[in-house]
Amino acid sequence: MSEVAHEHGPDCGCPDCGDPRSMDVLDRYLTVWILAAMVVGVGLGSVAPSVTEPIREFHLVEIGLVAMMYPPLATVDYGRLPAVFRNWRVLGLSLVQNWLIGPTVMFALAVVFFGGVVPGLPARPDLFLGLVFIGMARCIAMVLVWNELADGSSEYAAGLVAFNSVFQILTYGVYVWFFALVLPPALGVETLVAGVSEFGVTPEQVFEAIAVFLGLPFAAGVLSRYVGTRTRGVEWYEETFEPAVSPLTLVALLFTVVVMFATQGERIVARPTDVLVVAVPLTVYFVVMFLVSFGMGREVGADYSTTTAVGFTAASNNFELAIAVAVAVFGVGSGVAFTTVVGPLVEVPVLLALVKVALYLRRRVDWTDATTGDPLPTDD
């Protein structure tokens, strides 16, 4: 997704600071674009069912997914990593939120809503796996937009995004394996275990998908930054190249949604409420993670801008990766892939609302500078 180029500080006088209208028009109406892409895809699949054959034959979904993953990995400044590692308190907080609390909360919500453990809520292994795939993927793109709108620390946001980009390559497969295949049997969720086992998913399949859909774009992104900054300079790379490639993520996402829903048209028409069913636990997740992260930031004495960067990093997810792995492992027409596509549809309006919550907390809470201990100015 495209980033907001303007940097804000604690005393920023920009009238657009924290205003969603300062977002690029493509990002601002992302929910509308995704809904429209869904409708186009379903309509295309209904009117011309034979369209699914060339979609599968030419691997159009897979091409769209690779294109979708490249821009955020090319625009990440991996040179910001040292700034994150210098502050072990903030790094530790982010690690706990992103790689312990976040996956655990999403797993718990997946079990409650789709594990068959609550009377009246039947087991839905496909939706359960979709939420697990989402919950294990930490955000590396849109978090920069939410953080900028809420006037968070651009340094920490960029550093944490760089860290998560690298860390996901090493851990995503392990997390999916543990939360999808190991933990349910250990907890005795028998109905869910039986349903998940029917998919036949293996750790090897997940790792192969990560190598293709995260490893290749990651290598290309790092190479782009290395070559671009050294041949044309950092200023050209950040002011010319990054704005040029960033919109590709949204274009590729919408293209992928269209072709995916063209293959899922029959399912959508038959079960339209599945979108709402998936939206509920996702909304709960975003709100809980955001509020918990803000509370933890206050407890460790972090200032507002740092807490905001950490909070939005923890509350967001890398839907591009979740969609890519779900498609690679289960197929474009699976319920698992469908669940992951619903993710960005829900994230955009909820996170925009949480930007307003963050700015409200900035005004109402007494924040102190994490370095000096002095009170920070607040907006009226």
C-alpha cells in the first residue's frame, strides 16, 4: 500500500495530521475498492464460469500475489533496524505484542468462533485456518499509514516493520504449524482437529509457500533498495522509486480479489453471510490488540509517538502474506483463502477508527518523553 510521505512530529501544525483525508485516495477508499472487486469477481464468475480455467491455467492469482508482496518489501528501510535494537524496552514490548499476544489472541478468537466449542457456533475448520493464517502474519505495509495518520514515531514504525519483515521469514511457518496443527489437539478441540486433518496441510507446504511468496519478494525488495540507493541515491529511491511502485500493491490486491472471487462466485452466492461471520472476530482482534498495546506502552513508560508505532504494528496484520500462503496451500477456491481476503476489507475501516481513538488518547492522557521524562505537549 502507498505510504504517506509527509513526516509529522509531536508539535506538527499540519491541518491534515491525523485526518484520513490526508491519505492517498486509493488507500482512503480501500474498503470500497475491495467490495467493488468482490462484486466484479462474483459477477464475472457467475456470468462466465469458464473464466476459472484460464485463471488457474495461467496462475493469475499467484502472479497477483507476488506483485502484491514486492512493493512493501521494497519500500522498507532496513537501515532503521539499529534504531529499534538500541531500545530493548520497546523491542521487547513489540516482540511480546506481535509474536506472543497477537497470535494467541487470534487463535483464541478462532477457536471460540469456529472451533465448535461454543453452543450454537458450529465448527468451521476452513474459517479457523483462515484466521490462524492471518493472525500469524504481522503487518509490514499499512501500519505505516495508520502510524502516520496518528502521528506516531516514523523511526520506530519503519524499524519495527523492517524487523517483522525479516522475522516473518524465519517464524511464520513455525507459528502456523504450532497454532493450526499442534495446539488444537493439545487442547482437546476434537471437532476442530477432525476438520483440520481433512485438509491434509503439512508444515512443508507452508514453508514452501513462504519461500515463494515472501522469500522471493523479500530478496527482490532488498536488492532493489541496495541497487537503487547506490546507483541513483537515497533521495531518488525514496522520493521517486518508492512512490512509483507503492500503488502496485493495491492494484495487485484488487486484481487478485477479482480473480479469486471469480473462482469463488458459487460459494459467495450460496453463503453471503460468511463475510460478516469472519468480520466479527477480526474486528474484536483489532480493537483488543490496539487497546492492550496502548496500555502496555503506558506501563513501560513509552511516550505517545513510540506507543502509537508499537500499537498499530501489533494491531495490524500482513494480509498479503496470509492470502498468498492460503492460496498456495489450499487453493484459490478454498474457504481458507476466502477468509484471508476478508481481512483487508475489515481492517481499513476499523483501523481508521482506531486512529481517532489514538489521537483522543493523546489529548486525554498525560504522556511523558521516554528519554527525558518531561511532559509532552498535547493537541487541543
